[in-house]
Amino acid sequence: MWFIRFVTSSIGKKLIMGTTGLLLFLFLCTHAAGNATIYMSSEVFQSYADELHSHPLIVMVFSLVIFVLFVVHAGLGIFLFLENRRDPGCRYAVNTRVVSNSLASRTMPYSGLFILLFVLVHVFGFTFGPEHVPISETVKVMLSGFFYGLFYIISFIILAIHLSHGFWSMLQTFGLNHPRYNVLIARLTYILPAFFLLLFGGIPLYFMSGAGASF
Ligand code: HEM
């Protein structure tokens, strides 16, 4: 069947990795925008979370889509990593000579696995966290803890490294490679991960440093 042939072909796998990566990236943008309300006040963040949860069907479908995207992206990533280890000759073409030596490109499977671990810890802590406690309180209590906050900061550094290669690789997959745009693309591969690192990483720092004590 054409679908099986597509999924098992090298270009098919690459397109699936690129498309799921792009959708996860878009999720990260919406999540960053929602979490940015933490910098305003606990009331603003709480009312954002309450508004979100006043649409349970949308939240359920959204969560399901995110879950499937994570499973496909991580599952295929692990499969490709194992396939490449078994037979380095059939290496699927995410790496070109230009980037194959960069730290980010060489560590993609490891940074990906770490992010998966982070997401599991994160979802169990927040989405399935204590009931009858406002989410703004849960976020404050958890991220004020030294080790939990440190784990978050380390995770965001690793996420930034993963994104810096993943974003570039995704654009190559979709054919965005033109001398006119390559300088801009090269800059974006640093600017976007740095932006996420500052926005997400600032949150545990805000609570750990005591600046968010009155949150
Ligand atoms: C300090 C930074 C972050 C904060 C404060 C934060 C906060 C939250 C909160 C409060 C929820 C639960 C939402 C709810 O059910 O009410 C949540 C869910 C989630 N977060 Fe984060 N988050 C952060 C960073 C991240 C990052 C970097 C990722 C991805 C790598 C991520 C992935 C997720 C996922 C997958 C869910 C579950 C979404 C769903 O099921 O709809 N989060 N986050």
C-alpha cells in the first residue's frame, strides 16, 4: 500500500519527523505565550488557565493531538537512531556535512530522550498534579524548589540545543534553503531557541530567586 511505502521510505520518515517537529514547535509557541502570563501576576495566569479549562472538549482534543505528536516524533526518532546504529550506511539524511559536526546535531537522540523525560515529569507534576489546588499555586510551589527548578532549567538548556538543530533540519526538509534566506535561517536557529530558553528558564529562576514570593 502507498501509505506503508511512504512511511517506510527515507523521505517519508524525514517528512514525518519534520511535520511533527513543526507542530510541536507551534505547540511550544502557544505554551510559551500562555506561560508568559506568569510574569504578569498569579491572577492573570490563573484566569488564563481557568479560561482554557472552561472548554474541556477543546482541551481534551488538543491534549490528545499533542500526545500523538510526541509519541510519533519521539518513537520515530528512537527508531531512526537505532537503525542508524545498526547500519550507519543507511543514515537518514538529516545531517549534511555542514552541520554533522555540531554538538546539537550529534546529540539529537540524547537531547530528544531527555526532553521526553522532562515532559513526563512535567505532565505528571502539573497536568495530573494535586487536585483542588489552583494551578498557579502548584506552579509556584513546585518551581520554588531548588532541585525541581534546577531540573527545569537544565531541561530548557537541552531543549534549546535540540531546537537549534531541529528547527534548521525541519526547514531543510521543507526545502527552505536559498542563498537569499540562509543568513536569516542561520540567525533564527540561534535566536528562537535562545528566546524559549529565556522565557521558559526565567520562570523557575523567578520563583527560585524569591522574586516571585508574592505571586
Ligand atoms: C517553566 C516553563 C513551563 C511552565 C510553567 C509550564 C506549565 C504548564 C502547566 C501549568 C501545564 C498544565 C496545564 C493544565 O492542564 O492546566 C502544562 C502542560 C504541559 N506542558 Fe508545560 N510548562 C512549561 C514548559 C514546558 C515545555 C518547555 C514543554 C515542552 C517541551 C512543555 C510541555 C507541556 C505539555 C506536553 C503539557 C500537557 C499539555 C496538554 O496535555 O494539553 N511545557 N505546562
